[in-house]
Amino acid sequence: MLYCNIVPRHINLKTIALVASTLMLTSCATPLTREERIGPDDGSDLCRSNVVALDSTGNFFAEDMIKGAATGAATGALTGGLIAALSGRSGHDIAKSALIGAAVGGVAGAIGGYYKSRMEQGRDQAVLVIRNDLTREANELDKADIAVRALIACRVGERDRIRAAYAAKRISRGEAQRRWSQLQEQVRRDNNLMQMVAENIGKRQEEYQYANDQMVAEFDISRLTPAEQREAKKRIDVNNKQIDREYMQEVAKIDRDIAKNRKGSANKKPTAELENRKIAAKKAADTKKEVNRKTGGKPEAVQLASKFSSTQNKAETTVRTAKNYQNEVAVADDGYEKTSLLEHRPSLAYIIKARGEKAAS
């Protein structure tokens, strides 16, 4: 065969094995088991079911949207290693080149691979599939958000029970310290899981962001004829008015919820979350208008952008809550000795009421 002589004679099995081992290292990382992620179930964790629920949602976000990253890294490692080998470099240089190739290939495969795989089915089918993928993503984000908040509530309840038991002298200082240390370790593990889930959600959102941007480019208004552009501008105006109406309806609903919340509760945290929803609604409206302008009001692109924006808002909310987990639970050293007026507010209100009734009698 004519091309046989291009392979140097000094390449041997050791060289091939070096490239192959580097390839294996870049493409065969073993995922953590559930016990490695959240620890074994020894029966002592009152919030174990909540941790398992969060871990289960995390499994979805840890899934590869495609095998693009692994394939890109493997191809890069093989290419980099072989080029170094064919050029007669040393074993060290071959391994180094393979690793560099893996890094470059991994980056190339990591972002954009999802979009490319969907576009293999054609643009129209890709729009439909990506929209369905985003619906599924949104559903899983809802589950994750519920799991995150449920675990926070469970840990806060556990924290407050330890404090209350110690304050009431139902448990000794030593027992309070033991329970608190155990809680701190559980919260530390929880936080690791929270950060892992948040990171994986973020990576998936990067893929969807890329896909959305590319799909907008597919419907670029500049590709249309002058006559088609005139029609497109009419669609843009109609769509913008609809986007404004939907935005104002959403803001009005949020404002009503804020007013109800302020009247019915002294807790300002839900109000802050509602304000964040208002910011997210404005961001979503601006995104839809931008897509509307760029695509000439093409319904497929605007609908996809709307779906992406909604999913992105859910992702940002869940990630923000997960990343703030340790601050929410707040189990600093010797924290079992700390209580706050707010935590005992119901009992204080009861005492004041009882005293008032006694004085009236």
C-alpha cells in the first residue's frame, strides 16, 4: 500500500500503549456511586429521604446531553498523540501532546455538541426536539427546586430542635455538641451535593444557550428578501405588543402576590423571591424581543426562545438556592447555643396574649 512508509519504524508497542493509556484516562472516568456522593445510610440522618430525593434529581443533570465531550476528548487525545509519535518525539512529548489534544477536543465537544446532534435531523425537526428537551428540563428543574428547598427546611428544623432541646436543658452540653457536630458533617455533605447539582445544571444551560443562539442565527432576518423583510417587520411589531402584554400581566400577578405576602407574613424572604421573579420576567421579555427582532418574528424561533428563557429562569433560581445552602442552614461552630428572638416569636406572642387576658380578668 502506498501510505505504509509514512509510519516511522521506531514506533513500537510501548508508544501505542502510551497513547492508548492517555486516551483511556481522558474518556473513562468512573462516576461516583450514591454512597460516595451522600454517604452510607446508617439510620442516624433524619433528612436522609430528602438527600436521596435531591441526589435522584441530580442524576438527571449529571447525564451527558450527548457524548460530545467524551468523543471530542478521545479524538483529540488520539490525534495529538499520533501526531507527536509520527514526528518522532519522545514518550514524554507524546503523552503531553495527547493530553493537550484531549483538552482541546474536550472543549470542542463540550459546548455545541448538543446543538449539532439535534441539527442532524434537520432544522425544523431540531426546533421541535429542542423545545421538547427544554420542557423536560423545566420539569426536572421543578423537581430539583422542590428537593433543594425540602432539604433546607429539614436541616433547619433539625438545627432548631437541637437548639431548643439544649436551651430547655433537655440534653446536656456534651450531647448538644455531639448532635451539632453530626449535623455539621451532614450539612457539609449536603453542600457538596448541592454544588455538584448546581454545576451540572449550569453546564446544561450553557448547551441550551448555545443551541438557542444558533437557532436564532438560522432564522436571521438578513437572509430574507426585501419584500420578506417588510412582512417580517410587521410580524415583529405584532409580536412585541404581545410580549409587552404578557410581561405586564406577569408583573401584575407578582405585585398581587407581594401585596398578599406583606399583609399575611412578617417574613421578607418570600417577598425577595417574588422581586427576583419580577427581574426574571423583565429579562425574559427582553430576550424574546431581541429574538423577535433578529429573526423577523419567526414563530418557531420566538417560541423556542421563550421556552429557553423560562427554563433558564428556573435554572438560575435553583442554582442560586443550592449555592446559598450553607448560609441558609447556618450551622457554625457552637451554633447550638445561639437562639434568636424571631425563632421564639410564637411563644412570646402567646405570653403577651396570656398576660393581656389575665390583666383583663
